[in-house]
Amino acid sequence: TRRGIAGCDSSRPMSNGEHGSPQVFSGVTTEQFAKLTAKAQAAGIDLHGNSGKASKFGVDVAWNYVPETKELTLHCLSTPFFVKPADVDAKIKALVTESLC
């Protein structure tokens, strides 16, 4: 699923009804990615570098940021039985939108 960020108006991420699929955000500048990384680290999520995996409260997430294309991919890999993957995807989408707009 591709989602545009630049301008943060009509290009806001929209739900596609899927869960567990990678979410791809386009138009993410290096400054915006740094802001998002700092916000994740402040929340206790070990997000370092342009790609990797992190886990918190049993939720495993992978990310990949390509500065040259300004593309950020976030993927919820697993959740505990009491957390719906769709809820995690919705939270990721909201956090990225909030952080970048």
C-alpha cells in the first residue's frame, strides 16, 4: 500500500482494509524521518538507522527508509494474541501522519 506524505493534505494515508501488509509512505524527507525516529525512541522503541526491526510489548515492527527515493516502509510483523494487527497498522498510520504533518 503506497501512501503519500508530501504536503500532508490530500496525500494523507488512507486505510485500505488490509492488515499485516507493509505500509509504504512516499515523500518522506530525511528531516521528517529523523523526527519520526526521535519520537519512536522517546516512546522506548529502539528505532536506529534506515532499516531494522524493533519490538515493544510483544509487537514486532520492521522498517526501511530509502532517503534517495524518500520512501518509508513500515511493517507490523507480529502481535500478541490480544492485539489485532489491524489496530497496530492503524496506529502506525496515525503516528506517521501526525509526525510528518
